[in-house]
Amino acid sequence: MDLFNVLTMIGGLALFLYGMHVMGDGLAKTSGGKLEVILEKFTSKTTLAVLLGAAVTAVIQSSSATTVMVVGFVNSGIMKLNQAVGIIMGANIGTTVTSWLLGLTGIESDNFWIRLLKPTSFSPVLAIIGVSMMLFAKSSKKRDIGSIMAGFAILMTGMDTMSKALAPLADVPEFTKLFVMFKNPLLGVIVGALLTAAIQSSSASVGILQALCLTGSVSYASAVPIIMGQNIGTCVTALISGIGASKNAKRAAFVHFYFNIVGTIVFMCAFYGLNAIIGFEFMDDSVNAWSIAVVHSIFNISATLCLLPFRQLLVKLAMITVRDGESNVETNALAFLDERFLERPAFAVAQAKKTAVQMAQSSQDALFKAIELCRNYDEEEAKHVIELEELVDKYEDELGTYLMKMNNAELAKNDSQVVTMLLHCIGDFERISDHAVNIAETAKNVNKKSERFSDKARGELDVYEAAIREIVSMTFKAFEDDDSILATHVEPLEEVIDALNEEVKKKHVKRLRKGKCTIGLGFVLSDLTTNYERIADHCSNIAVCLIQTKEEGLEAHEYLDNLKENDSVRFKMEYKEYRKKYKLP
């Protein structure tokens, strides 16, 4: 084996790892975060959790990614430690799918139909279809599917390149002797663990072993302990992810580690114990790609079946390792913005949206409490309004920072639009909470001076406030449900609120001239109506953002300018209905 073979092997390895990355990324984007949401919600039963963990890992092609996601769930308080165990076990089963796909490279036959199953036969076709879709498809979903095809083709091309480059090693005695050393179970486990820890992917590590086995120099005696070590090495990613996390998140990482350690010990004791008693004749036979897939699958499935009944012991072992103490991670709504989720951008966007909905709810609560203070002032409720506003400020800071970090990730087109929409909307939510504080302060000043609006003025404000309550509730509901149709009903009501604002001021001036109202209360009324009118403007901004997300290329000013002209019948009808509903007494 000369220098050029070495360079070819390195190039093949690079293609192999890159293809696995592209394919996994495309699969993750295609799922749109739905798989992670399923994991989050449907883990109450351990058996179901195992199946879900296996299914999700089979799709995203990475047990490390699934486990890191679970560590994030536990760290955020979304998932309990006991629920995480099943998913972690299932992830080990799901990762075996990759080895079966890679096993296709070992197909040898003169039969035309069987040869078609060999990746080198159909990968070029997948590559041209995938690249064409990536370059020319308008739909982001189709481009993601194209990246899956192209990634698979690159993966298989890299695998084939590695295999051909390594073929001359079959005639190198030193290479054969190297694998004779790995027959020592302990040494084989260490080598497998170190290799997998270095590239942080057991699937890729198994793929490299499958490429090496095509030289014919790898026996079962060498391959089995290496495969065991690969399962231990993949724990490194989760353990690193647990650094700086809550104690339960660290425990989840250690559950993964102990599961693989204990599983390896039990499997090797059973395997080598039977070999000592029975004497497996195949131990010195050359292993092939399919055999590695079989051994990999048998180990992970049998380890799960054996240890599943003892899952609570794994949890206790992790709890002994990470003892109770002060958690360095605050468990609250903001914990949903775990940076581990950024590894799966589609799910991170979903978590950001969920957090933004909670931010909107806090902003709405602050506003409605402030409005109520204008009728019945209560010092404790006023303090609560300020606390909610401070919470909303914290939401804006944390959420804005989290969303900006997503700009470095490869987002699907729809996810990118959602991120842009959220960045715009959280500013409006924060401003609405600021107006809530302004209203609460106005109510406090009126209470201190023991002033009181006339019955007519109070009646007008009641109508105005009812309209504000409706537009805020409607806007926030549209935001929570991602309902662009409901969002189109906001602008007619906003126009009515603008008209109400002018009418209330005019009626106040008339009362002022007749001596039925004081100048002081006039300033109070002006403060309230100004805050209400601006709140309605922010609701309009949020609604337009929602509509823009659904209608690509729509400009906010263009939408508002053309609304009455292009949709005059519906707009005028709704406007008249709202005018009738919120008619001043």
C-alpha cells in the first residue's frame, strides 16, 4: 500500500463522513422537528419510549444526536429522568440501521437484480436526482429530500472508495498482525471506544470497520470486541453535552454511559463464556459487512432486553454518581431554550415558538391586570404587573439571543421565516408589557389623588378597553395557533380602535368645556387612550408578521396600503360590525 492509496483512503473517509452528515441533516430538516416533538410528548410508557428512541435514531442516523436531545429535554424539565431511560436504550437499537445500509456494499453476485442492490449500482442515479432537486427544486421540502439522496450517494461513494483503497492491505502481513492483536477483548474494546470517541459517531465507526473487513483481514475474534467498544465510545458526546447542565441532565448522560458499559460487560461475559465452553468455530473466520451489522444489532437488542427490567438500577447508579445538590441551571420556561437543541434547528425553532407563546401570555396577563387596576386599584396586583413586565423583558433578551444563534444554523426556508417573524413579534410583546406598566402607573396616580371619572367617561373607557381586550386576545390567539386567517381580522378592529381614540378625546373636550371634567383627569384619559391606541398598533404589527410568514414576498406597508382596495368588501363589512359592537354610549 503506497502513499496514493493512503490519500485515496483519507479522501474516501472524508466523503463517507460528509455524506453521513448531509444525509442526517436532510433527514432532520425533512422531519421538521416533528420527531423531537413526538419524543417530548409520548414517553410515558417505557416500551413506547424504547420504540420511539429507535425510530427517531433510525431516521436521523445518529444515536449521539438523540441522546444529546434527551439530555436537553431533561435539563429543560420537559422530560423526567425515568422517561429518558427508554429513549436512550431505543437510540442504541436505532443506530444499527446504518450498519445494515452500509452492509449493502458487501453484496457480491453475478445476478443482475442482486447487483442492482449494490450501492455502486444505484448511487449514481440517486446522486444525479438528488443534486438536480437541490439545484432546481423550488420547494424547500424537495430540496431537503434531494440532500438526503445526494448524502446517501456521497456516503456510499466514500465507503466504496475506502474499501478499494484498503484492498492492498490484505497482502500486508503487518496489517493482518495488527488485527490479531485486537483478538484480545480488552484491547479491542479500548480501540473501538477511542475511535468512536474521536469521530463522535458509532455509525461512522461501524462503517469504517465494515470497510476494513472487506480486505478479508478482520476476523470475528477481532471485530466483536471492537464493536463493543464502539458502543462505549459513542457515550462521549452525551457526557460532554452534560457539562454545565442540571444534575438530572448529567444523570441522563451517565445512564447512557452505564447502559453501554454494563451491556458490554454482560454481553462479553456471556459471549466469551459460551466460547470457552462450546468453542465457536467461526471466531477465526473473516467477517464481512453483513456479519458486522448482525453482531451490532444482536448486541444492542439483547442489551436492551436484558437491562430494560433493571432500568431503575441504572437510574440509581447515575444518581449515586451525580449526587443531589444545588442545580446550576434554572428550571423555568426559559430553560426550553436549551442550546443542545440548536443541533436540531427545526426543533429549536419549535421550542423558541413555544417560549414566545409563553412570553405573549405573560404580556397579555400584565395588560389585562393593568386595565383592571383602572377600575379597582390593588397594590399587590400593581406589583404583579411590574413583575410580569420584568419577566417579559427577560424573555425578550434570552429569546432574542437564542434566535440570533440560529442564524448560524442551516434552517429550512419555513423555519427561517418563523425565526424572522419571532424576532419581530417579541419586540411588540415587550412593548405591550411596557404599556401595561404605564397603565398601572396611571391607575396608581389616580388612586393616590382619589379622583374618579364621570359615569359617561367611565362608560366610554369600558367600551374602549373591551375593544383592546378583544384585539389583544385575537392577535395572541392567532400567534399561538399560527393562524394567518384569524390574523386578517385584526386590522379592521385596529381601524375601529383608531376611530374610538379620536371619539373619546372629542367627547372629553366637550365635557371639559361644560365643566363636567377636570384638566387633571383629562391628562389621565389622554395617557390611557394613547397607551391603548399604541397597543392596538403593536397587535397590527404582529398580525401582519404572521400573514407575511404565510405569503412570501409580502411587504407590510404594501399589505396595509392595499388592504382596503383589494379586500374592500370583507374589510368594510368587518369594520362596520366592529363599529357597531364598540359604539360609544
